[in-house]
Amino acid sequence: MTRFNAPLALLALLAVPAEAETRALLVGVSDYTVLDADLKGPADDVRLMAGVLAARGVAPGAMVALTSDASGLDPAIATGQPTRAAILQAMVALETGAAPGDTVVFYFSGHGAEAPDLSGDEGGGYDEILLPADAAGWKGAIGAVENAIMDDELQDWAQGVLARGVKLVGLIDACHSATGFRAVGGAGVPRGLGAEALSIPAGVASAPPGPPAPPLTGEFVFLYSSQSDQRSFEYPLADGSGWHGEFTL
């Protein structure tokens, strides 16, 4: 298993043979329907990423953009709202529609957070989670942050993609993102929510440490905006034309 952090590694995976295809899922969560946690940059980030991929030869019809604001995107790009169900459905379609030798790109811009690890496979005692538009607070009945996407889910999906002989590029512009796929253990607005904002009770204990999740195998590169103990930020552009995550920009 190798984790790459260099842009050259990303470009190498995107430089696929002519007969292979690159498919992309771009998720940008600006508007949260339950949490009081709206952001300004993710929709702009998705437009920027779509343009970057198109400039590298990725067909608009091979992209799906789940974003709070799809204006300005190529009309050939399939769009939808970035809810948990829509994101997971698009992930499955991305996996099953890819053939050996293809490249799959997963991009997420929005809030990230941490929640108690209830399975015991996290060395640090916390799961990293991504927050879709319909994410809510902690629900004791399910023992989790409602509608969050867990790092365990991302890892299982990633291994399914890689097992098909498909290359995977993962990019996450959110707080606590560095173990999002579990490949390895200021003036701006932070892209993360703490335990208080998610109503996670102080008394919720993580499960005792157990065997770590197995490492991913296959060809992949994951680029994260921050380590698991760091925050990521978005900023307004100086010309007033919009907002962007600093990492994405």
C-alpha cells in the first residue's frame, strides 16, 4: 500500500490510455437542510473541478455533480442534490459502470467531522465522517450522526472499485479528512463541525481497540486538505467572484 500526496501522482493516474475512460463524482455541499452549517465555497469548488477535469479530456457526460447549486455547469453533466442517499447511489453507479483500466474520481467539498468509533477499528478512537446536505445530529437510537457518510463506508466502496481493476483518485476538501479512505492510518470559514454542533454526548465512549481495517490494494491516489487532527478552510476570492476551499483552489 502506498499513499501519494504529490500532484504528479494525480496527473499520472489521470493520464489514462485512449481506450480507457475517466468517470467522476463531484460532491459539493453548500446548503445544509438540518444543520445550521451552510458554506459558501463547495458549489464553486464543484464548478472549478468540473472545468479542470474537462480540460484534461474527461467528457462532461462521464461526470456526475451532486451540488447545492448546479448553475454554470455543462448541461451534459448529470446533476442532483448532495444527500446521503444520492451520494451513495452515485458511488455504486460509478463503481459498477467502470471497466478494468478506467479511472474513477471521487471529490467531496463540504463539512467533515469526527464521531466515536463504535467498531474498534480506529487507532485514534474516532471515525472520520463526511456530512451530506441532509446530515443531522447524533441519534442515540442508531449510535451515530444521522445521514453521515462514515470512513468505513468509503473504504469498503474504494476496495470494491479497486477490486475491479479500476484506478481510483480521491480528493476531499473537508476538515478531519486525512483518513477518509483509510489508505493509512483565520480569515476563512472552517469546513468542520465539532461534537457540540452535532449534539454528540460527552459520555459516548468509543469501542475498545480491535484489529485495524485491512489496507487497500490496487492503484489509487488520495489527496486530503488536512490531517485528521487539522481543520480546512474556505475563503472569498479577492475579486469578489465567489468562494473556494483553499485546498481545491
